[in-house]
Amino acid sequence: MFNDKNKCACTFSIFAENSPGVLHRIIVLFTRRKMNIESLTVSHTETEGISRFTLVVNDTPRNAEKIAAQLRRIIEVLKVQVSQNEELIYKEIAFFRIETPDAHTRQYIAHHVVRLGASIVSIDPEALVIEKTGNEEEIETLFKSFKNVKIKEFIRSGRIAIRKHMSELNNTAETFKVMENQTRIDLQ
């Protein structure tokens, strides 16, 4: 087995054809290995017909590489890369709806919003909606700073990430265009 001390946040960048069932096939691989997905984001890429799946799991790099090898066997999956936090620029976005029954509470919230780099995006008589973009720790810090007020609603996105340095994934547009052209040639 492995030592829990070796676990870390492993971020998977998976490029795949944008077709029905691909997400399911990806998720099933993680489920079979009993890996809990901490974060999942799916978006279009700069190449038409290609989606990027960004998944975060807390596991050992060794186990992450094993599942990456399995992911590469899925027909629609074109590229897979596993990265650790120090290799990435990554962010999430969170929204907080906070009850504001009085001016003192609004002032308290505004202080924390400014101090922690968030912003107020909506104001109504009963509540403020706060937006925070940052890493998991920054969002958690803001969440904890609101412990003395009533958070009526909280939602956060999954991680979006890009490698700090040029890598094979930074050339995806060119790679996928070559693959697309090759497919057209093969079909003719």
C-alpha cells in the first residue's frame, strides 16, 4: 500500500473529444480506484471539438500516474497530464451570500472583503453577495473570516489550472489541428 503522508493534490489536465459519455468514462476510472474527486471543471479549448477536463484528487503521485495511464486508453482522450501544485497557476471562484441585518454587520463584512482581496458584487437590503477568486486556502480564509455572521449561501467552482512553464500541453492547438487534418486525410 502507500503512506498517507505521500498524498498531495494531484491535478489532471485531460484533453478529449467533446462527445457524449466521455465524462462518464473518465469518472468511472476514478470511482473504480476509489479516488475521490475533490474538484472538476470542464471547458472548451482553443480547438473546436476538444474539451479540457481539470480534475483534482488527493492521492499519491504514483497512484495518479497509474490512473493517467488508464485514462490514455479511453479512445476519445487525446492527452493527459498530472501536475502538482508547485507546477501550476491555479484558481477557483467562490460566491458568498451573507445576511446583513444592520449597518454594523455590513461594515464588518466590508472590512474583511477589502482585507482579503474579495469584492462585493451585489447588494440588497438583507444580504451582500461577495466574490472571491483565489486558491483553495485564500477562499477558506475568507470563509473562516465570516464565522461571526450568517452565511446564507456559499458556492465555489472547481479548479482551473495552467502549467507555469511551457510544456507539451501548451502546444495543444497545433497538435489537435495536425490530428484534425490527419483525420480528414484518412476519411478521404
